[in-house]
Amino acid sequence: MLKSDIKSKDKVLLRFMEKTIDNINTCLASQYTLYKLLIDKKLITESKLISRLKEDRNLPQRKMGMKVLKEMLAPDWEQSIDFEKTEQNILEHIYHRIYSLVLPPHWATEEGVEPPNDQAKKGAYKICHDLYKKQSLQPTVIACTKENGIYLTFKKDNKSLIIEVYNDGDIGALVNNDEKKEILYNEDIKDYNFDTCITILSKKI
């Protein structure tokens, strides 16, 4: 409670302090929202975030504040994506790899293989984009294929999803058991529907 006999100068100072506290509370709320968003988007894990906050010398070193923040976030994410490796960066990297493909010269001169055309590149990127967005799968191999198109491989546990996107627009896919060197499933893909392939790829053996 403020006393009635507080000097005018002190009242101004106290009012300034009250506004400062309000601003700090607003900043803390904004920080919490940002941290929660980073975790919800799987751009960082709780443990990595706490570690980064502890290492930041510009932040107040308050143990209680760190403990409260940890309790507020309390996520149970098991997967971690590098802090700098955002979703946009991942997709841009995939796009660059697809559009930078170069056909080995002897394939063209000795075997008559055609380099991937624009249709194959667009199809390959759409597949990579959709599988990353829906399944968090990233291609481990992006290469030219001797069948005139682009070859993609996606790994999950001990299985691989292998996709070939051809220059004529056709798409072929197979799921392979890498340990047994056995083809589990293959099909010609229509309308970019990989549901059956993903089900078999994700099924535990």
C-alpha cells in the first residue's frame, strides 16, 4: 500500500517501477509462448532449450526461474530436431539436391540414359515434401536413375521405401527389408498415394 505522504518525485518513480514490472511480466509471457511454440513445432527439445538458457550469459541466473520454466514446459517429446535445422531449411535442402542432380556423362554417351526432366523433378520434390510433412521422413538418397528419372530412398528402422519418379510422369515404389534383402511390397503409384507403402514401412517385424 502506498502512503499518502509520499513525495511527488517518489510517486513518479514508483509508477515507473510498476510499469516496468508490467512490461517484464508481458515479456515473460511472450517468452513462454515462444518456447512452447518451439517445442510444439519440434524445433527443439525441452532439455536442449533448458541447456541453451543456462548457457546464455545475458539471461538472469536464477535457479528458481529455471526450475519454474522447466515445469511450465514439461514436454514429453522423444524426437529432437536440431535448433538451427528448421522445417523450411530441410525442405530447401531437399529441393536443392533434386534440382542440382547431374547425370553421369557416361550414362548418356554409352547407355543413352536421359537426365531427369522438369516433370520428374517436380514429382520427386512433391513426394519428398509430402512424406516429410505427413510422416517426418527425409530422403537418405536422391539420385539419377538409369530408367530416366529420379531415385529416392527413405529409411525407417530396418526397412527402406524406394521410389523412382520417371520422366514420363510414372512413379514406382517398393518397400524393402534391408536385413533380409527381401522385397516386402511394390506398386505403381497413382495420385501420389503412398498409404500402403507407409503402412508396410511402419509395421514392426
